[in-house]
Amino acid sequence: MGRGDSTPMDHEAADRMSAAAEREPDSATAQSGFDDRAQHAADRNEADDD
């Protein structure tokens, strides 16, 4: 799947990433802050749907 074929971030996926980061605070996801960026992306994508 190329970059143009990606699925927009939604809150369900962002919540899974946040939960994983909370379970494993030393993981790459938690350390990089990706879970926070995923939440912000989901918020933006939800606003785009309105």
C-alpha cells in the first residue's frame, strides 16, 4: 500500500495506540509521542467529516 492509499486516522485507532503506549511506557510509540499525534490527527479528520 502506497502513501496515497492510506486510511485516515480515526479515534478507534488512536485509542488503541494510546492504550498501547500506556501499557508500555518505554515503547517506541510512547517515547516518540506518536500516540498524541495520532489523537490530534483523529481530531482533525473528524472535523473534516463535518
